[in-house]
Amino acid sequence: MNFLELCQKVSTEAGITTTGPTSVVAQTGILSKVVSWVRQADIDIQLERSDWFFLWKTTQANLVANKSEYMPVDLAAGDINVVHLALIDSKAAQVLQWTDYVELYRKTGKQADVADRPSAVARSPNGKFYFYPVPLLPCKIQIDYSTVPVHLTSNMDVPKVPERFHYAIVQKALMYYAEHEEDINRYNQARLNYLDWLNVMGRDTKPRLRFLNE
């Protein structure tokens, strides 16, 4: 289902109208709220886990000699959210939290250390990536990562959530509707349905296993 079809499904299942909105733009009243609830429900599901396979991407880029600091766009990963795996010249690199990177390298003055290739990478709060040690030679990096959530905006937009799980979006949106109507029974039923869909998604959309050749 696309964005408009999801809004129509929520509207009809909630009993608001028999057809739902004709567009996701320029709506007023309760139909405007339906559009907002569906948009938010889709974002909620994207944020439920950082390892949904449908959010994973792989990028490859070149690191240059004597440089340790990169912006995401320099690594062809402008939509990066969470790094799951980094390979530098086909060797696994340690992905560090920023606080660990600071504690291990910056506070000890090791950030100036150099080597043929880095062995660790961390992302700073301002979004930049830092590699340690500083590479003496150019090298290649491959990053497996999850992307930032994407908002639905136009009628034909299709969620990143696979179509077979679109009813999870519907049920989450119905939870928002029930909360708005202060209908606790409808809310509890929609919540149970939503959790059932999440459980199915958790079984069927786990990341694929990778085996590294050291």
C-alpha cells in the first residue's frame, strides 16, 4: 500500500468514513489527523529496531593517506543512522561509541598514531567519522549501516516497511486514533494486533548472517 491507501485503510477500519481521504494533502479535521497518525506510525516502526533488514545499506569509499576525519557524504553514506559493520581493506574494524573513542584515544593522546590502515572507527556527536590510527596509505572501506527514518509525504510514497507488514502501520495508526477518541477497548485491541505484527516482523526481518574472511 502507498501512503494514501494506508490512510484510506485506517479511515475505513476506524469507521471514520467509508472511503477515506482522496489525498494526503490539504485535509482538515479528523482526516488530517489520520494522515498524521499514519505518517507517525510508519516512523515509529522504522525506529523500533536499528537492525531491520529493510533499513540496511552497504557503502564503499576510499580513505586517503594521513586523514582521519570524514563527513558521511565523504563515505557515500549521507543517510547513515547506525553503523553495524566496517571493513577496511576487507579486515574488520572496531566500531566504537564516541565516548569510548575519546576515552581510548583522545584522552591518551593517541589520535596522532599512524599505521598502514585504521583499525577502529567512531562517529562524533556532530556526525563526523573518525578513524584510528591515521592511515599511512590509501585504503578502501565498506560500511554496513541502517538508514535514517524516511517520512511519507505524497500520495504515492511507499513505506520502507515491506508491504506484507503494512498492517503493522495500520494498527499503530489505529492506536493513535483510539487514544484520540479515548476508547480504551479499541486501543488495547489495536495494540495487541500491533505487537503481533512486530513479533512476526522480528522473526522474518532479522539481518542476514555474514561470515568474514580474515
